[in-house]
Amino acid sequence: MAQQRRAVNAPMLFAGLLALALSLSVTVLAFYGLIGFESAGLDTSLLSDGYFHAVVWFSIKQAALSAGLALLLAWPVARALYYSPRLWGRQGFLSLCVLSFVMPTLILITGLVALLGRQGMISPWLGPDWNLYGLPGILIAHVYLNLPFAVRVQLLQMQHIPDSSWKLAAQLKLGHWQRLRLIEWPALRAGMLQLFGFVFVLCFNSFAVVLALGGGPRATTLEVAIYQALKYDFNIPEALTLAWTQLLIAGGLFVLLNRMGGNQWLGVDSTRQRWTPRPGAVMQQVHRIVYGMAALTLLLPLLALLPGVLQVDLARFDWFAIARPALITLIIATLAGSGALVLAYAMLLPLRFAHIRGRSALALLLDWLSTHALVAPAMVVSVGLYILLLPRLDLDHWGILFVILLNLVLIVPYAVQQLRPRLLQFDHQYDRLVRSLKLGLRARLRIEWPYMRRACVTSFALILLLAMGDVAIFSIFGSSDWTTLPWLIYSYASTYRMGESSVASLLLLLICALVVWLFEHVEKGARDA
Amino acid sequence: MKTVLALCSTLALVISHASQAADLRVYTYDSFVSEWGPGPQLEQAFEARCGCDLEYVAVEDGVSILNRLRIEGDNNKADVILGIDDGLSVDTRATGLIEPHGLETGPLRQELDWQDDSFVPFDFGYFAFIYDSSKIQQPATSLRQLIDSDASVIYQDPRTSTPGQGLMMWVKAVYGDDAPAAWKQLSSHTVTVTKGWWEAYSLFLSGDADYVLSYNTSPAYHVVAEDKTQYRAALFSEGHVAQIELAAITRTSQNKALGRDFLQFLVSPQAQAIIPVTNWMLPVIDGVALPPVFDDLIQPARIGFSAEEAGTSRQQWLREWRSSAAQ
């Protein structure tokens, strides 16, 4: 039996470790590149600098508030979506959620300012003391970016509440509060902590939005300091010190929350939900209102983009100039996205084995390793690799491949985050059966696929969009021969062409929307068939 | 899967096709070579003149050109670097990779007072606050007046942007040791401080501030490209700080004579007529035929510091800004 089990696991385990090694080696090589350049050490004098303390404290504060608010506000929306499967435009709303999550900074800032700025459309109703700039602006932007994501994750978790739990609750005549406490919350709890950690890290790394809406140097995050150190001062010891600080804080928090969250226990689950409790008439109305408000909030900054677009003479607009970058963006994102999905799937194999054998410390380590690219500062990773490769390789010609590779590595954690709960649940339910049937790899995958299809498709759409929105990596490795659409947007904006930039932004969003819609449509079609 | 493979191979094919050595390689920044920037026109004009092949290698911005030189050292592939600004000239020279240009700088405009033997200026502009004249009838006439007013202002972060560093020097030049108090005063009516130029400028265009820090040439763009005349630059009596964009030949170049020709071409009337209307900066020589709006731009007196002075005090000034503007 033991022999048999090893025979099945060995190649999969090997593939998983290989995937982990690949992702890890990019980070390690990047740090090696930085440390190796003029053999840079650490700048420890920074640690006793008051400015540094203020920056770290502000980064933590704004990230914690943003993540907390996003999760809290997402909850009623997720509940509304869960309890009312027949809300008008529900599918479209869910697509919009993915879109908001990957919104380019330019669109978000312009949109929010058009709504809530000094001349904003909504501002007159907010009283004379309203000021977007400062902590409110940062929080609004971060909630806008992350609430939709949180809604989707929470909804997915609630959808995994087994029918039997609800039937039991109905038999026991549990009240509203009891159901919330005994059924809904346990389903969300573990995921909530992980989600908090995830959103926290995203906000912790936020930069351009924080500066633009923060109102001044009070609002400085660690990422600003890293950017300054690496780019303007080219002070590698300082950048390294900052990068380690960020790794320690964000990475430490990640481990802590994952430990506290423990393993998710969701019980036996079928792939399709058949039975949802129907709330009372009043609650249904509340859900509808919550849903309507959420949809409006997500839509408004997009609509606020339109006046800018209409100013451009669309007949004279050079559509061809946009078509090529759009195509390149799609190709790069498709390559990075499919690679990342395969890598994430493989990477999760060792983690699953660790869970099956009940080795929780090992599982925690593997978990951290598979999502570490999220907490390693992207700027440090790209610049480190750039420093390492530039003297050794013709990056002017091969840079585009590194745009793909780095995008791939950096989106892996998002795929891992989406696939992990589902895979662990699969193992929990079927692993014994699969093993006792002595199924081979092929047969195993055939059973897994229907169970995983939905998670795979949705996470692919998400990572595809993330890769489509990249400018940070392109700014370092990209070249003008391969201009992508987001890069074009910034090129327009940085040369006075704000109108063209708006048109290109809108086009990027439309393409993203189309991609999401297509995926969800296809997936739904396959599910219904 | 097949499509992915096909895409990969196409990609590889195009990449390998692109790698052919040029006669003159120029490191520059991205927006310079964009389709609407000066790059393509200059390339065409210079190639017609020299019968050679010029190739741009574009990085994100001016600072990235310097950083790339630092990383590559003697192994750099540049014959000419183009787009370092005067604030970076000291650090760039310190890499030891710059060759004296050996050109006559006599024809350059008087106000530049250019004597540097390593770098040749190809365009310049004055930092200036832009306002919408349909909203503000009586703009501030001095930096002190603006800082003492309650007009809302957006500017760029000196830690992450060139205009931000320009304002830092401007305030230092006007206020000297009183700069911290000035920053504190300014922060009371600062709307926000952005990472880069475009965030600030687009916030201003959506009406979120009375003034935005930009260049004295900004109004020219709105007139020439958009036919909008309401955007003006405020002329300040204390004078303005200039940003001068520079080009230089590398010590490691195998083709220094051609590099010198290119620098010479950059300051020729032909190139100088192209740059202002594509890069939206001022020409470095007199007598260039430009759209009439360039004559209407403000012509401030030039103040500021030498590149050496700025280089040694920059960190100190940044700290000063950081602690006073955060109040």
C-alpha cells in the first residue's frame, strides 16, 4: 500500500517542488542580484530613523484600516448575492467585481476625483468640510479596489455551505442570528483571516494611489521609500533594508493569520448548490438595496470616465496605434496567466500531501512559500533581477520574455489563493477514495477537473486581468517595440494626452470586461450542459 | 496549447529578427521615442544626413538612463545618452563613463550660460505653476505670494519626480534658511503631492486645484494640440528654476565621431525646430521658427543652484521638505 502510494505521488511531488523552486529562485536571484551589486550590505542606521518609523507605522495603519473596511463592507454584499440568486444583472455584477479589482490607477484616480474631488459630482452633497485627500481618499480607493474581490471570495465560501447544513437549520428552526453564528460565520471565519491578510498585503504595497490621494508626505508607505531608494537615490543598502522590513512585516502577518485561520472545514460539498434558504420579505428588500448600492458604487467611477472620452475626437483617433498594444497585452497576459495557473496547481501538490499526512507545520511553510511572491516587494524583485541580468543578457531583445516570466511569478499567489481551499476540500472528501481505488494520475485529474473547473476558470480570468494591467514590470523590462496597452495609457498621460489616455483606458477596461464575461459565460455554459 | 506554442514561436522569431547592430545606439527615455515624441522625426532626419543607422534604446525615464549606466558600467551599449537632466549631471559624470563632447557651445542661448564640456543641452523649460485663466483672473505674481495665499496647489513628490525636485530647489533658492516655514505654509493649502507629473496634471485638469506645478511650456501644448487658450503659466518675480535636458557621448563608444555628429545635429536649427513641438520644451538656440504661441509663453529670469551645489545638498533639502511639509 505504502509502495503504491509513493508510486502515484512521486512525479506529482517532484513537479510541485520544481514549481516551488522556480518561483522561489526568481526571488532569491533578485535578492542575490541586489546584494551582489558592489557587494551591498544593509543600512541599519535606517532602523533608528524617526522618518522610517513613521513610514512603517503609516503603512500598517492604512493597510489594516483598508483591509478591515473592505472586508466588513463586502460582507452584506456577499450575503445579498448569496441569498438572492436571482438579482437583476447578478452575473454582470460579479464580472464587474473582477474588473474593479484590477482597475488601473489612472482610471481609479480620475474616476474618484470626478466623483468626490473638489469639483466632484457627489461632493456638493458631502458638506463643506468634505476633503477627499488624506486618509479618506486612500481608504475609499483601497476599498473600491478590494471590496469587490472580498465579495467574490466571501460569496464563494458561502456557496460551499452544504445543503445539509441549511436543511438541518430549518429542522431545528434556527433563528436569523443563530444561523449567522452557527452556519455562516464558521464557513467564513478561516477564509476571512486569510482574506484579511491578503488584502492587507495588497494595500500595504500600494503606492501611486496612496501618494495621489494621500494629500502630502504624511501619507507615505514603505513602497514609496523603496521606490525612492532604488530609483532616485540608487541606494541599494537602503533598498535592501526596506525590502527585508517589508518581507518581515507582510510575510509575518501572513503566517500569523494562516495559523490563526487553521484549516478550513467546510464539510461535504457537491459541485452545485441546490438549496438556499429564502429570507423573509423585509430581508429580501434589504438585500436588494445593498446590492443596488454596491453596483452603483462600482459603476460610478467608470461612468465618470466618459466625459473625458467624449472630449476626444474619436473619428480622428488613431485606433491602429491602440490595436497592436492591445494584442500584445493579450498575448503576454495569456502566456503569463496559463503558465501561472499550471505553476500554482503544481505548487499546491506538496501542500496537499502535507495536509493529507497531517503535517501542519510543513503545510504552513509550503503555504508561505507558494504565496511569498505576494509579500516580496515587486519593485525589488524586478530591479534585482534586472541588475543581475542586464550585464549578462541582451535585455533589449529578451526583456519581453522576462516581462512574461515576472508577471507569471507575481500572479501565482493569486491563483494559489483561489485554488487552494477548493483543492484541500477535494482531498478531504475524495483523497481516501482516490487512493483506495489506486487511480493513476490521469484518472485522478479526470475526477478532479469537474470539481475544480469553476475555481480554475475564475482564477484564470483574475490572473489574466492582473497580468493585463501590469505597468510596474513593463517599465523595467519592457521595450518600445512591445508597448502594451497599459503602458500606452501611461505614455499618453505623461505627455499631456489625457483624453487619449482615457480612451485607451476605457478600451482596456472593455477588453478586460469582455475577457471576464467570456470566461464566466463559457464556464456557466459548461456547467449547465 | 497549439495557439500558445504558435504565439511563442512568433514572439521568438520577431525578437531574433530585431537584433541587428546599429551604427549609433542612443539610450533615451520612453516618451522621447514614442510615436508622437521627437524620436522618430529626429531619427529620420539624422539618418538621411549621415547615411547611417540610428537605434534608440528606451528606458522608463531620465533617472533610469543613469541607473542603467551604473549597472552596466563599461559594458554599456550606448554611444550617446540623451535625456539626463541637469540635476543628474553630477551623478552621471561620476560614473566615469562620459566623454567630453568637444563642441562649440557658442550658438546656445545666452540664458543657459552653458560651459559644460561633457553634456550638451538639447531642450529646456522653466518650472512654473499653471492655472486656468477662465477661473483665476489675477494669478499670483511671486512664489512668496502663492505660498502666502490660500489658493489650492498640487505638486509632485521630490522623492519620486523631477518637477518635485525642481520645486524643492525653487523654494530653497527663494527662501534659503526659511524654507521649512515656507513648506509648512504651503502644506496648509496643498491639495496633494503626487508620485509623478501626470497624476498632478490630470488632477489639475479635472479641476481639483487652482495651480499645478508643471513647465512654462505647458500652455503651448494646449494651444497647438487642443486649441485651448485658457491654461497659462504664472510668471513669478523672484525668477524660475530651469530644467535642462542633456545629451552626452559615452567614453566606451566605438563610434565617437558619429556620436559627436549627432550631438551637433541635436543643436542644429533642423532638430531644434522638431523638439519643442514634440517634447513640449524650449529650443536651446535662438531663431528657431516655432508656432506663434511659443512667443506668448512667459520668459522668466533664471534662478537656482549649480548642479554641484544641488548634488551635495539634495539629501539635506529632502529631509527638510519631508519633515516640514508633513505638518
